[in-house]
Amino acid sequence: MSFKEQIIQDRIPRHIAIIMDGNGRWAKRQGMARMFGHRQGVETVHRITEAAAELGVEYLTLYAFSTENWNRPKEEVDALMVLLVDTIVKETPTLMKNNVSLQTIGDLSRLPQATRNKFLECIEQTSQNTGLTLVIALSYSARWEIIEATKRIASAVKDGELLLEDINEEVLSNYMTTAQMPDPDLLIRTSGELRISNFLLWQLAYSELYFTNCLWPEFTNEEFYHAIVDYQHRERRFGKTSEQI
Ligand code: FPP
């Protein structure tokens, strides 16, 4: 039986986050330049987004460009920015067709203006769609996010808008870039690396983690369904005992 057939329909994770890793290694194996891998990675983004929408996943968050990725060679950063814009322009009709709305998390102020504007246009155009929310983490790192949240909380306390004793998990969550979204139920990382790499550190506190050796360009829909089936067979205790669940 295929993994797709094994999926339990009433236990679909509401929020799946993915660290898409291995584009460069995949390209190198083909004897090609790294950008060839990123372009093939876009095909996987397209497929997995459609698969997630079809399954009824509510949020799909993809780590597309980290704060640390700004330190890559300038040619790769520039080419990635062009690829991101081209992808978003090309994919907007597909997002509309699949009732998908786009959101971003990250420090968009660091993006070239043209890139930022295209993302903002697509966010606006898809804002009324009611199916899957596709969240692209762009110029994002969790430590950046936590610092920003801390500054805004400190400022609210200083201005008398927030009482120190009222700060709790819910308040802090609402200062994160993911306010309004449920925490990820499942985190998938491709390419065999066993790290979180500064991604959603606050939000992943109780997420189930799934690591696969597949490189992102070769991450098949079946592998995606495999991750979901694996998740569905785990017991999520959130610190409680099995008997309490
Ligand atoms: C990681 O592989 C991949 C990235 C840093 C970029 C991922 C971006 C895309 C696939 C484009 C996505 C587009 C949209 C619109 C979401 P790597 O370069 O770190 O690979 P390596 O570890 O093998 O070198």
C-alpha cells in the first residue's frame, strides 16, 4: 500500500514546516552549478504545495532563505533573489487556482525592493483565498525573530501598554512573526542533516521532527506522505503521561 493510501484523513497535521536542504549537493552530483539545484528545488516546492493543499493541510511553512544565507557568495544570493521573484510571479495563478494564500515571515527590509514588492503583491492578490496558507520564511532566523519580539515587548512595557506580570506564553507567541498561526505539528528536514538551523525555535517546542536523507530536489510526494504517516503514528504527550492522553 502506498504511503498516500495509509494517511488517516482526520489526523492531518494542521501546520507542516520544512527545511528544504540539499539543492547544492544535488546539483553537484549532476555535475551542474548550484543554481541548477535551486531551480529544481522550485519544482519540488510546486509539487509539495499542491500535495499539502490537496490533503487539507492548513499551513505549510518553507525555509527559503535564512538570515545566514546573506553570507553566501554574492552571485548565488543575487541569483536566488531573481529565482524567488520569478517563481512567485509564475506561481501566483497556480496559488489562485488552488485557493492558496501566501504569507512571509522574516526581515523583508533586507530584500531588494523589487523582490519585496513582488512578494507583497502576491500576498495581497491571494489574501482572500481560504485554503492552504503557504508561508515563505525569507531572510528569516529564529534568533532575529526572538530579538525583535523582545524589543517590541520591552517597548510596550515601557510605554505602559503591557504589564510585566501579564507576559506569558500566549503574549510572547503573539509577538512572533507567526502570530495567528498554530505551532508546527511536524517539521521535515531533507538532506540528512540533523539540525534545526535557527528555524522557528520558539514554535517547534512540541513539534514532531522528521529527517530524511533525500535531497530537496528529489523529495517525492510519496516521501512527503511517508513523513505524514510517520507523524500520525507518534504519540504526542506534550509532557503528560500516556495514560493522560
Ligand atoms: C538549501 O539548499 C536551499 C536553499 C538555501 C534555497 C531554497 C530555495 C528554493 C528551493 C527556492 C524556493 C522558492 C520559493 C518561492 C519558496 P543548499 O543550497 O543549502 O544545499 P546544500 O546544503 O546541498 O549546499
